[in-house]
Amino acid sequence: MILAALFTVAMAGPADQCAAFEASEPTLYYAMGVSPSDLPTVSDDQAIADLIASPNDPTAQRIAIARLRVWDTLAYKLDADGHLTTGGTWRVGSVTDPSSGFEFDTVHWADIDDDSWTLYFVGTKLCAVVYEN
């Protein structure tokens, strides 16, 4: 229930800062100049524990929103308890768009195959979801 509410709120905006950014499909490495491996790693178990312990933590909320948004990529990788046990890593951090100078918080799902995603946020507001091959 909390995840669905977070997803609904996250999709709401802020449109003025996000519309052109999303349309440009900014890849983390090529457009932002940031290697995903340079961003700090958060395990799925830690992300779940952080959300349970502190539901208002922005990083935990962003990872929860990212989990929902890229669910098709993740669903078959879950164990019986709903935790991701194989197949990728969460990476989180802030990046600056070199063309606008605007700073975004990111959640990157670094898949072991060719199904990685970067989600760009302003706070907990989702701005863009970009497939990373």
C-alpha cells in the first residue's frame, strides 16, 4: 500500500524541471558523464530494511519507487520473501546535468544482463526513467 502511494506521488511532478529532461533520455554514462559503478551501492536487503525502519527516508523512498517502476525487470529475481537475491545492484547518488546544471538524485538498477535503468528524481518526485543498455 505504501509503495503504491509513493509511486502515485512520485509521478506528479515537478513538471517544469522534468519535462525537457525526460524527453532528452539522459543516459547516466553518456549524457551525465557518470559511471554507475562510481555511485554508492545499496543492497536490496538494506533498501527494504531502511524503508521499514524509516518510511520517510528519501533514499529509501526513491529505491521503493524505482522497484515499482522497473518491476518487470526485477519480478523474476525475487526470493520467497520478496527480496532481490541475484541479478543486479542498486546504486544511488546525485548527478548534475551538464547541459542545464540542474542536480538530480538518481537510483540506478545495474542489472547483470542488458536490462539496467536509471531513474532521476528531484527529492522524491520522479522526473525520468531511462533504459541503460
